[in-house]
Amino acid sequence: MVAGAALQIAQRAGVRGISAVPPTAHALLAAVGYFALCGFAPVRLLLPPGLRDHELLWIVPTGACTSCLGLTVLGYAAVPFPLSLALVAVIAAAAGAVALRRAGPPARPRPARGVLWPAFVATLLCAVALVPMFRTGFATVIGDGSDSHLAVGTAQFLQHDYPTSVDPSQPVNSVPLVWRSKPPIYYGLAAVSSLSGMPTYRTIAQVQALLVALALLGLFVFTRSLLGASLAAALCAMGLVGLDRIVLHTAMHPYYNQNFGFAMMPWAIVLAWWALRERTRGGLVLLALFLALLGFAYPLALPIPLVFAGAASWQDRRERRGRGERVATLRSMLRRSYRGRRSLLWMLPLCVVLIVPIVGIVEKLQSAVGVVVDPTKPLTDWGGDLTGYFPEPWYFTLGRGPLWPLLLAAIVGLGALALRRLPRSLAWGVAALFVLGAVLELDFRLRTTGFYFEFKTLAFIAPVVLCCAAAALSRLGIAGVLVLVIWLNGATSIAASEIGVTFEQVGVNLLGLRAFSHDLPAGASIRLDVEPGGRQLWAAYMLAPHPLCSQEPLVNTSYPHVPVSRKADYIVVDMRPAGGQIARTTPPFDAVGSPLRSNGEFALYRENATVPGPDACSRLRVQTVRTITPGGAL
């Protein structure tokens, strides 16, 4: 059913040719192979016994956690990135050998379809998220999110430089101040780029799609292990979430930070429940790893598994006290985790090394909580790249027909129905997420500029509601199955609508600016006669080996921009039609002679040497954010 949906989407999107398949497979194999190597030992040694039925599904997401965090520790310890990459792999291989000797190989899943089917569906939906790139025919950045140039630039920067340093030779000179909690996830992108041998801007789309697959696998385990749903119901839940318009929008445009947090969230929820149920030391360690990477990736999402764990733990403690059992306090649990001065030997150095990203998490949570809990504080500075609310049906795999409010009410009702069959403490934990989503949705809808927070909240919580609804429908007999089939069929049209308006962000001609740069003398300055916006940011990225400037740089945003200058050695002109105007065919006023290079969208001219004024072009970008403010992007 999900395979047919994926085929329909590809046909509707007009996918032709397979030119983008080899680089896509190359990047995905590099990512999955490295993450699997790093995740095998922790899963084999630490995964709670109650989760062993899906042990193989845990390996890659756990490896994403351990590898990203390991590379971060080594990076802040000033170990060069190529050496860090090798060290993490060697340590992971040695740990894997120890795990094999102590615990043996993973048991064959019984039945095998409980692992093979979700892996197959996740692969299909990963491919769906890459349809715009397949349609383009080459590996590149897709969507229109302007953060993408900072994302790939930050990952490239970390391949060469210390996280807190400044390097004018890189397209992004430093880790953005508002992102200083996030180097772990960009180390992950840097690792995939290095292992695949492709630039970060050619691998980000594949990593985004892989993160969608990991999130869907986590929701599958959540639906099977916590909700007790059948295999078919859990696979349908994967399909409903994977074809949801907001999930695809987040993956394709691309919201890299948010998507990484989304990939970690369901695994953290499952581990939080199992840590409460079995309280194994290994489960607690894995939970700490997933919560750590979730917090570094997207601090705004960190409260979601914590709210779930808090509500479930509160009810569990009530039940235990009612049975006369002794209930451990938080202090006693922390005391058991602390092993005296020996623990300080690793705790203190780790905190010192990671102090910068830890401070970044605290800053983000403080600034977000401050405006969320106080309804009198304006949310104007929290708009990000959004200008309004997304339609609510987009979050719940629904169309925008007149019946969507009734259908949404039915989905929430079905989700609540699914909780009736759960243990009370688990039901309380999931219900707390329902309540959290409803309260925040109402709050943000009543505030005129609450669309940014609404997007971030519902994008994380709505998939949990969808999984609960799918689990409830599967228990309603033939009628419920029929509704699931109809729902999934409609989801293909919803997904195709998002894919149909998503195209490449960095096209052939933007990439062609690298050839312009290569042909110019070293140190020659270039003025960008490119309209302020995403194209100017990418033009500056591709021409970064030279001093750059513009008469009209992109200002009034948090993005670093080129300095202002009229004087330069050369001029790059954007000839593409903009705003419905006729394409530019005449040279700029300050140019002399005919174009030195042209690729159909951009032209390179020599600037008239008599142009007055100093040449203020520079390889160092102008940083617009110098302190953390409530307007900092999450």
C-alpha cells in the first residue's frame, strides 16, 4: 500500500531519469554505514531487553547519536576533523568487537517481517522526500529555506576549523552565534560529506531524507512497542506521517535543525518509557544520549519527551505508593548514578569541553520560555522565515476541504481512544502530549504572530497523534482498515501537492559560479549585482574564494552578509527575470566591455577602473547577530 503510494507520487511529480540516483545512494550508504558502525556496540550492550524485538532498527539512530556527540567532543578538544572521523570509527569498531565477544551477534528477529517491512517502508518514504532532487537530475540543495546555506556552510566550516574560531576563507566564516548549541548535528553532516567525497551542499538533501526515515522508524517502534498496535497498523502510521505535508515540507525546504530533532524525538520517548518500566542502567544511558542530541539539535523540542516522562512517572509513582511499594526519589536516583570522585574524572572534563553548546541550549530555552509563558510578550521576533500560519490540516495528513475540522476531531478522538488500552502511567504520558499540543496551539492561535511556535509545536506532536489514531483504527475491524486505506490513498495527493511546488534551490547556473571564481586571479574582488535574498547568499557561497561586496546586500536578517561597496575588480550580474520583469540583457553602468563569462543566468563583467571610492569587498562576512536575543532562530 505504501509502495504504491510512493510510485503514484513519483509519477505525479514527473520524475524522469536516474542521474541523481548514484550520488544519492553514495551519500546514503556512507551515512548509514558510518552510523551503523557507531551504533552497533551501544545497542548490543545497552538496549533494554524489552526492546530487543526491534534491535536492528535501533542501530542506525543510536549511531547517529554516538557519532555526532563523539565528533563534537573531539572537535572541541581541538582534534582535527579527519583524525576525529577516523578515531570515532576505530573506537566504534573496537567497541563492536567487545560487544560481539560479550553479548554475541543480535538475535534473528522473529518474525523477520517485523524488521524488514518497516525498513522497506522507511526506504520508500526516504525516496519520496528526495523526489524533487530526482526530478532535478543531480544532487543539490532543494526547497527554499534560506537557512540551508548556513547549514551546509557550518558543516563545511567544521571540517576545517575549530568550532569557536573565525575563518575568512570559508563561505560561512564561523558557527553562527544563535546556533552554538548545534555543532553536533553539523558534525554529522560533515562526516557524511567527507565519507562520500561530495561537498556538503550535495549531501544535505540525502541526510534530510535519512532523518525522515529514522523518525518514521522511531514512530514505528513507538506504535508497536508502546501502543501495542499490529505490524500493519504501525506500517500505516509510518505512511501517514511520512506522507504528511508538514513532515515533507520540513525535510525538503530544508529545516535541518528541526528535522534532526524530529528524528531523535520518538526514540527518546520510547526509551523514557522503558527507563521508567525497567530502569536498566543501559536504558538510562541510551536515553541520555538521545536527549542530549535532541537538546543540541533543537532545544525547543526537548520538553516534549520530558513532559511525557514526567507525566508517566508521576502516575507510576502514585500507583506504586498505592501498592505500598517504596518509591525512589530523584535525589536517590542521582546519588546512584554518581560514583564519587571517580565520576568527576569524566564528568568535569566532558562539561568543560562541551560548555559552549551546553550554554547554547540554556540560552535558547531561556529565551523561548520567556516569551511563551508570558502572553503579554510579543512574538514578532520569532517569525523566522514564516509570514503566517500553516493550515492545520497540513499537520494531520488531511486535505483542506470543508470537512477537515470534523475529520481532525475524529483523529484526535481516535487517538484518545487508543490510550484506553494502555497502562495508566503510559496513557498519562501520551495524554500529556495531547494536552500540551492543544494548549500551545490555542495559545499561539490567539497571539497574532504565534505562527512560528505553532509550526514547531505541532510538527513534533501531530505525528504522535497520527500514530495513536492509526493504532485505534486498526482495532475497529474491516471498517477501520477501510478508513486507513482511503486515508493513505488521499495522503498521496497531499504529499504530491508539496512535492509539486518544491524544486532545486541551487541550480546548475548557481553552481556554475564556481567556474567564474576559478577563472579569476587570486584576490580579485567581485561585486554582486544580485537581488538581496537566497540567490545572493548562494552566489556569495559559490564565489567565496574571492573578496565580495554588494551595493545592496541582504540586511535586516540574522544571516551574515557581504559588505557594502560600489568599487570592485569584477561584477557578477544576475540576469534571471525577477518579479515578472524582463531578463536583464544590458551590462551594468559600471562595467566595461562585453561579458567575460556567462551561463544563461549570471554574467561576469570587468568593472571600470575609474569608478570612484574605495574597494571595501572582503572575504569576511558582516555578522548581524552579536548577542543572543529572543529573535534568535531555534
